[in-house]
Amino acid sequence: MKNLFNRMVCLMLCAVLTACGGSSSSDTNAAERCGAASGNTLLSGSVTAVHDGDTLTLTTGTGTEHIRLQGIDAPELAQPFGDQARAALTQQTLHQSVRVAYTQRDRYDRILGQVFTRNCADVNQQMLSLGMAWFYKAYACDLEKPRRSRYEAAQAQALAQSLGLWIQRQPQAPWIFRNGEDPPTPNCND
């Protein structure tokens, strides 16, 4: 009877937290984590704005956060496919409830995160699969090896099928567009 009571309290607490519009958690429940690495913090909320193909605004029960999709780099808005990348991210996330798994922030104080839809689809990987972003190799070592492999494979498949930006003859990576140079690809030690 005590076990049943504890379960009921837990379910009611989860329902209250969900009703409040968002939460931050380090819960290890696989369904709640969507397969994200166990060290990640989870943040839940609703996407209220999409800035470009790899940046969005998440509104939680406690405020707003700017989220940069980790491991990918979408074309800048001034580049070919920049508007299409923003439209693809908008279609997948705007006004949707999502979960963001993260461990760090970037120099602009944005959360660098893996974004999951309600059904646990990895939005970062979907952007690669659609040919709407590059795998960001310069920061590959920030990702755990299985996710790094999935992202590389998603980009390779989109390239092989000439999807999205890969229909262009020589698409220019956004980091080259921004900085004029191609940073070295690190050797990850895992």
C-alpha cells in the first residue's frame, strides 16, 4: 500500500510540473531523457521563436532561454538555403513542446543543446538528414561518440541523396562564410 501511495504522489508531482509549463531535470528515466547522455541537464518548454536554422528561443515555466543546436551549423540567413533551413527548423519546433539536453553554454550564453520533439525525435539530426545543416566537425569532440557517428552518417546520407543544400554544386559551409577559413577537425580521444 505504501508503494502504491508513493507512486501516486510521484505521478501527481509529475503532472503538476508538466502543467507548470516546463522543468529542468537530471532524471534518468529513459523515456523522459529521449536517449540523451546521462550527464546532461534536461530543460522542457515551448519553442516561441526560431531565429535561423540552428537557433531558437525556448520558453519554460521559469523564463526564456536561447538554444543553439549543438553539433550542427546551418547556413546563415544571407547564404543560399538559409531561409529554407530556418523554415525547416520552424516546421519541426515552433509552438511545439520540446526537451533540450545540454551540458554547456556558448560564448553568447546560449544553451548548446540537443533538441527533442514530443516523440523524442532528435531535431539536430533531422536538420542534417534533411540537408539543412552541416555536421559541425570543429566541435565534434563535444558530442558523445554515438551521437557524433549518427550526425556524420545523417549528413553523408543527405549528401549522397543531394538533399537540401547538397543540391548545390559547391555549397559553402557557414563557418567559412562567417570567418573565411576552415578550422581544423579535432581528433577525439574516445
